[in-house]
Amino acid sequence: MITKRIIPCLDVKNGRVVKGVNFEGLQDMADPVEMARYYNESGADELVFYDITASVEGRTLFTDILRRVASQIFIPLTVGGGIRTLEDFDRVLKCGADKVSVNSGAIANPGIIPAAAQKYGNQCVVLSADIKRVDGRFMLFAKGGRENTGIDALDWLEQGVKNGAGELVVNSIDTDGVKNGFDLELLDAVAARCAVPIIASGGAGRKEDFLELFRNHPAVDAGLAASIFHTKQVEIRDLKGYLRENGVEMRL
């Protein structure tokens, strides 16, 4: 049986880790380098680093902070934010990233997915999507969840996998930061159409939310969360022990 993964996420703005609700009302949390070190030591399976305003501000990602984060950890690191070209892929990989996450950059230029997959391998290309219900349909949003692209999110993810994305991060704007559980309906809809690893993002509030995710939605490979780990509401080692006790295969 494949082990499930627990992935903390550092949303970085102006060099600091921040967190909001439904992608709004960002509050300062901590220093990303200290936080990366903490997660490396506390049993996280991977770490995700998003420079969350790079795309909106039309600039490249903060590579100095990224280098310092990468130097502190020995777990896989996925990096996203302002990734628009193969040069951007190259730059963050050289800073120590293991995988590169594309979101708005792929919406602007869908050709970056097959190009990057061909150059770096599918396993390196993570397609992240910010998704919100609009009139009963799952729609793809851009620019940090600010802009409805008018694109059907399920069609988009399915095409992204066909183009070479090796992993999907499914961010539910509807459940982001609300802490009432993952968006299981959305995750099931994605899993029905996409046969690559799926990372669930948005909505975790308790250990039980992860148990529900992994036990009853086996197509989902990983649970990603931010504020509950940052504030130590849920400790990763405790969470993994709890999941293992309840029959979920975990790397302890």
C-alpha cells in the first residue's frame, strides 16, 4: 500500500509566511526559513513554498529566501509563484526545489506544461489549480483566486495531465481557511478524471478531516494544510500517529 503524505504549505508574501481565509485577509505568521526547519524536524513528508503575490505583481519569485529554505530541509520541496517560463523552472530547481508548481503561468501559457515535462520529467511538473463553485460548476480561478477564468476546472486539470503534469494540487477556494474539512466533492470529481497523484488543499481543521480524506477518498494521495500546522493546532507527528492507528498507511 502506498503511504499517504502530510504536506505543510508556506504561503510567502514580502518574505514572510502569511495565512488568510477564502484567499483573503492575509495575516503575518512567521519567518519562512525558521518554519521550514521546524517542519523538516517535525515529520512532514514534503514542503510546499508559494510566493503568493509573484503572479499578481508580475515579478519573479524570491530566490534568496527560497535558497535559504531549501538549505534547511531534507524532504522534497515544491515551489510555486510567478512560474511562467522554462527559465523560471530552471531558476527554482537550481535554488533547491525538487518539483515546480505552475498555476497562473499555465493558464496564460498552457504550452509550459508539456515543455517542462519534456525537459525535466513529468514528476517535476505540478499543476496547481484554484477552484471555486460558480452556478454549480467547478470553475478555474487565476491571480491568487481573484479572477474567474471562465474555464471549467475539471476539463483544465484533465488536459493538464494529458499534457504532462505529474501531480495535481487541488485548492478549494470555497473551503480555504474555513477549517470545516476538505472539499471532498471536488476531490472526487477530479479523481474520477485524473489518474496522477492528487494533493488536497483547503479546509483541514482537525485530525479527523485527514482521516475522512484518506479513509473514504482513497484516490487522494496527500493532504496539504497551512494554518493548523503553523499555529500547532495540529502537530504533524501526532496527526501521523493518529492516522496510522486508524489504518492509514503513514511514514512515521
